[in-house]
Amino acid sequence: MRLVVNHHGVFQFGCNLFLNFVRFLPLGFDIPQACGPFVDYMRSVRHTVGKVDEVWCATGSGMIARCLSEAFPDSKIHGVIVGLKSRNQKQPFRSNVTLHECKYQFQQETKASAPFPSCPNYDRKAWELMQRMGTGRILFWNVLG
């Protein structure tokens, strides 16, 4: 008994498998299918913590800030741009979102500390700015802790 492998057929099967099951996930998982589950989870957090005046987050693609603005419609959302500034400028944001420039380049780490595990070149940059500018009852959304 001999097993004959048709390399073209194997290659074609692999390509079809790849095209049918593999998906490209852009920076921040910024795809429409991810928004719903993110917003649902964020709403559950809102129900747990109650009313907050501000929600602060680091933003790379802008998706977290957009989702937070939907989940916390009565709160001010502050996104600190630590990722692709050009991408954030092209995104539609609700009126309760304010984006802040970060003084650091993405690859630079902040020296600020936080009272929880956080990434020094991502979330901690937003924490640093929130410490200086935040007012009222604040929720900080930590992504990479």
C-alpha cells in the first residue's frame, strides 16, 4: 500500500482552511464584532461600581475609549493616546470622549508608579495624566495590567 501525497491538494486545503477560519485582528481588536462584547462587559462593570464622573483609559486604536463612551454614556471619558495618534484622529468618537496627547513616545516608559500592576509604556501613562487632571469620582480602565 502506498500513500501518495498531492502537494498541490495539501496546499489548496491549507489555503482554504486559512481563508475560512483565520482572521486578521487589527490593533486593539478594533473590529465591529468585538465592540458588543466589550460594551456588555463594561456595562456590567458600570452596574457594579455605580455612577462615576470620569472614566480614564489608555488608547491605542481608540476602541476602548469608544466602547467606554457607549457603556458609560453619562460619564466623561478621557482617553490618553499612547498608540497610533493618526488612527485616533480618524475615528468617530461620541461627544463624551476627550482625547489627550501623551508626552511620551510609545516605546518610552513613564517613571510614574501605580498602585496596581500596569504596563509602563501603556496604561501607566494614562494613570500619570489622570493623577494630575482627573476630578470627581473616577474609574480607571487598566488594559495591560
